Amino acid sequence: MDKLQKITLTVTETADLIGVSQTTVYTMAREKQIPHTRVRGRILFHREIIESWLRGDLQEIKQT
């Protein structure tokens, strides 16, 4: 049986996915350069949105 793929990524997982450091991801989130959401103080990234962002498919970044 296939393991379900998570729909959200942590800072560490996002850093690994895009090939930058965790510090860079935190900075990008703080400066609203990467689409993210905050849940109880944690920064999370929606996998599909990050993949679209990497392809350049997103026209604007919306933060929550």
C-alpha cells in the first residue's frame, strides 16, 4: 500500500526541497518571499503551493 504524502512541509523539509538552509527559509518567510502559513506559532508550507512557486506558476504570494 502506498504511503500517503504529507500536504504540508516543515521549514527543514522545505529547505531540503528547494536546496537552501533553514535560516534562509526563515528569512524568506519573514520577508514574505515564500508562500507559507503559521499554525500555533509554527511555519508550515503547503507542498503543492511550494512546487507551483518553484515553477514560477504563482503570480502573487498570499500569507495567512
